[in-house]
Amino acid sequence: MFPNLNTVEVKETTNYLPEGVHTLKIDSVSNSNQKEGYTGIPYVEFKTSNKDGVAFLKFSGVEDTTSPKAAEIRTSIFKGFLTNAGASSFDNLPKACKEVLGKTLNVCLASREYWTNDKETGQPVIKSIVEYKFSNPEGKSIMWKDSYNKKLSPTDQAAYQAAYNAYVGDNTVDNSTDLPF
């Protein structure tokens, strides 16, 4: 029933790092071009880790529809990360990304709430993601602030509530005809 049970290796469960400040080693890099069928905003993603777990640091790129201000901010955040990780040449993006592999830096991770529709039921749900906030070179500390975490804004909370109420209204079963009297 379970062939070669003695020789099968069991992989460790991966812990994802929570919000906070972490010293992380950059293990690997990938990008949106490597994801078959992907048509969204281009990105570069670094897998990082320490003894407590892993974090995937995703940096959104720039496309034709990106505003100039957003393009400037995204580029600045990405270059700051690469610089803090030890990159020194920025003429060639793949080369700069490969240059930081194996390097260590201090990273601030923050949680951000958002709402979406459940893939299976369509019900609106509130979720949270831990993502890259900013970094410093290894050896330069980062002071954590709870304000780095972002809850749903009042506007997003209202939109979620309206979507949830509409979902509940659309999915309410009318049992009035099933009454025994």
C-alpha cells in the first residue's frame, strides 16, 4: 500500500514569517515571465528565509498603464531593496537580482487587510497578507511600529459590508412555503 516507506523523505512544514522585523537571507528569485499564462502586472519575487520561516517578497513592476508617480515609487522601493541587499550594478535587472542571492538584510514585514470573494462560494471575505514594507542593510536595525500594519479603510469596510449584505440577501433561502400550517 505504501511502497518504500523506509526510504521516503519527509519534508519539513514551512512557516511563513509574521509581521515584524526579520533578518533574512535571499534564497532565490523568480519573476512573472516564468509563470505560464500570467497576464497581470509584471513582478519580481524573492524567496527569503531565516531559522523561523520563509517570506516571499514580491515587487510589482511597471507597465504601460502605470501612472508616472506609481512607477517612480515602485522603482524606488525595488532599487532600495536591491541596494540594501548589496547590489551595486543596475544596468541589467537579471544581473542585479542574481547579485543579491545568498545575501542577508533586515526586512520589515507588515500585514495588510483586504477583502475579496471566496473562490468556491463567491462569499465576500476579509483576508490578511504579510508583505514587504521596507528594508535596511544587515547590521542597520529597524524599529517596528504597529502602525505599519494596515486594517481595511472605512471605505473598503463599507464596500465589503455592502457586498456581504448583497451576497447574504441573494443566498437567503425562503422557507415560508415549507411551513406545516
